[in-house]
Amino acid sequence: MAGQSAVAQSQVGLAPAVGVAAAPRLDFSAQDMELAGQAAAVPELAAYYGSHGLRPIFLGERAGELRAALIQATATAPRHGIPAGRYAAASLSSDAADVTAEVGQARILVRYLRDMTGGMVRPASVDPLIKREVARPPIDRLIRDFTLAPDPGQFLLDLQPRHPAYLALQRALGADSGLAAPAHLPRAPEGLWRPGMRDPGIVSLRARLESIGFGAPAADPHAYDAALADAVARFQAAAGLPSDGVAGPKTIGHLNGDVPSDARNRAIVVALERMRWMGSEDLSARHVWVNIPEYTARIVENGAEVFRTRVVVGHTDHDRQTPEFSDEIEYVVANPRWNVPRSITVKEYLPKLQANRNAVSHLDVVDGNGNVIARDRIDFGRYTAANFPYRMRQKASDDNALGLVKFIFPNPWNIYLHDTPTKHLFANAARAYSHGCIRIGDPFDLAYALLSKQTADPQAMFHRAVDRGKEAWLKLTPAVPVHLVYFTAFPDADGTIRRFEDVYGREAPLWDAIQKAGLDS
């Protein structure tokens, strides 16, 4: 068989791995060839066996110890939100001493190693706008380290993500949220309750809040006063709702227990998988974290949040949604020009120019060399979206679509963070309005924070560039990692799980993919 010969032939002339006998094998038995053939279907196993003389893992001297370690580790699957059937417990418990059992158990080992270092589900298979590339260590190297580990059980357990957010999500999975009021209490009245309103039903609202630790002093129990609004806001924050202190249908539904606990657990299971997607990213080191459903950007240093700002993200239309990926912010750009994306140019502006060549007059029409072309020299009616040969660009100005600063991390999707003249949108609870880029609520403060590692006076450095009135690129040294992520459940610094609206509807497809992965044994 081709697979057999490929793995077997790879032994000739290979340098030995650490802890492995140096001499390459040339005397392959029928069992060796069968092992090579069965392993060839799994690239990681082919690489491991091919580099280690076709020596078995679960048929060797440490077979019992290694198998017991794998059984112990895979038994923890439910704690990670991984379906229990994912690791075929019956195959692991078999003590059959043949090649089929060896490869079957080795396949489960590969699956466990992959799951713990990068997740079960390939991100792009859930939604094409999930552009995340998982960075996981070479699986064949992990197999080698497992077989050589003094304590193989501990080695496998140590692969599990240890980030505080992951551990908080694990603790919350299946636990009582602490937000369920006793069933005997009267239901809080439905409606839209605001400060200044008064109604006898507010007594029930107060009672439910007080029963779960969100009580408020009441001079008038029937009044929706400032203290009650504060208690409602604290409850909303704990439930992952916009904490505006107004008790609307969603807040009342949560308070009355109309939101099932399994919905909360689903969000946590999905969040655990997304955390595993982060792979080997160092999330304790300095980075920018943009959680799309939360409409928030943070800077994290040494595992702690040091800066936070509101953001506006891409619209819910699929072609305007913000994608998910990680990169590095390389430049802070003062007085940026806006190079209008082609999709916006041909879909939104070309029809306007065809109706009136002087439309969108704040934008220049430029050719491929960046030269501004007078509009009266162009017959816009000649062109379609497919063959329009020009670009559009907006000069640096106070009303530039990018505001006075943008933050560049070059990527194929032309996504970046930037200022905006439409400041009023940051007052809204839901903020999905852009064409995909991230608009920053406090852009100057973000610029100061990012520049703070390379100058003693980042404000002066930034404003010198802005005051020149021309586009200026300030290089960040070193570049700062940025993660555009999508968590509908995520812990606060104290471990409290906050919930956020699934603005793009990405949670259900990922949940379904996780459940399918549990059946794919």
C-alpha cells in the first residue's frame, strides 16, 4: 500500500527524536506495515510513527500507564463543555493487543491533543467571517512528549487551557447562576419600568431583586426610584444585559426565570470552545481585546485590564459584519485619509454618481496611481460595479469618516480600528452600524495607551502628529497583538459571567457543530 510504504520509508536516514533509539529501522514486520497503513489516514499519527521507527504507543512497555492516563484525561471532557461521547470510552477501555486497537486509541489521543490545544471545531466551518487561524503546537511532538513524560496523566491535564477566563467559564458551566428568584414569589410585572414611575406591581419587582441579593432601600415600595434603578442596573450587569437601570421585557424575563438555564450553559460551552481556538496565544501579555457582542475594546497587560472603551462594530447584514481574527497593530495613523473600500464605492456611491456627478462631493475620485480626476472628465454612466476603474478617497479632516486617528493592523479584509465623527452612536446600547471596521469611543485615549511604551509623553507625541494636519504614521515598537473575538458569555475580573446579545447569530451554528463533533467518534 502507498500509505504503508510512505511511513515505512520515512525511517531511512532520519535523525532520532529526543529519548528515541538512534538507529533507523529497516527490518519492518507485517505488523509494522499494517501499523503504517492504518496510521497513514491520520497525518499526525503518520508523522509520529514515521519519526519513531513505527514503535507503538499503547502496545509498548508503558501501554497500561499511558492508556490509564488518556482515560483519566478524556473523562474530564464534560468539564470543558466537550460532549462525553467525543473520545469513544469503549475503545479506550479495550485491552486488545493488536494494531487496530493501537491505532484506534492513538487516534483518540490525537483528538484529545488537538481539542485541548485548539478546539474541536474548525472556526471557518461555522461562518466564513470567522477568519481565526488556530496556532497549536505540532501534535506529533506532543505525542512524543506524552510517551516520554514521567507522569503522562499530569502531562495531558496540563495541556488544558489555564487562562483565568477559561477556568471561570468552567466553574460556571452547569452551576446555579445565582440569579433565579424563589419560585413562590409573585412574578415581576411585565412592561417597561423607568425611574419616576409608580405602580403596586413594583413591589413584586423589588421582592424578586431582593431575594437574589439586589435589594434597594424603599421610602415608597410602589415607586421606581433611583435606588431601585441602581439595583436593576446591577442585576442587568450580572445577567449580561445592557445595564441602563430600565426594566424592560428582557430584564423582566430574566428576573422571572423565563430564560432557561440551558441557554446560559450553551453560551458557556460555546465560549469554552472559542477560548480553545485562541490556542497558544499569550492572553496575559499586552494586547487589545475587542469583544464584538459586548461592543467593547480593552487593553490587557499582565492579565489585567488597563483600558476600556465602547466601540461600534459592523452592521448585522452579513456583508457588513465584523470578522473574527487576530493580528498585530503596527501603526497609529494621525489625520488618516479614507480610502473607500471598493464594495462601498460600487454599491453605494457609483449609483449616486450616475444620477448626479456632483454627489458625495466630500470624496475625491482617484485613478489607479492616486491622482485626483475631475468629475466632469468621467462618464459615470458607462460603468458598472464590475468595470468601474476608479477609487474614491476622503481627505484628512474633522468630518473624515475615520475621524482623526486610525489603528492599522494590515489584513486581507481591510479591517482596522478608527475614530469617527458620529459620536452619538456610542450612547446606544446596541452598536452594530459600521461597514465592518471598529469605531472607537475614546480614540485619543487609545492612542495614548498604545504609544505609552515608546515615549514618556504619548499625548505630546500624538498631538504633534495631529497638529501637522497631514497624514502621519506612528510605528508601534513592538507591535501590539489585537484579537477581534465573539463571546456572548464571558467573565468579569471577579469571575462573574456576563451575557451579551448574539448580534450576528453565530452562537447556534457553533453549538450545533460542537454537538456534531461529539457524535463524530
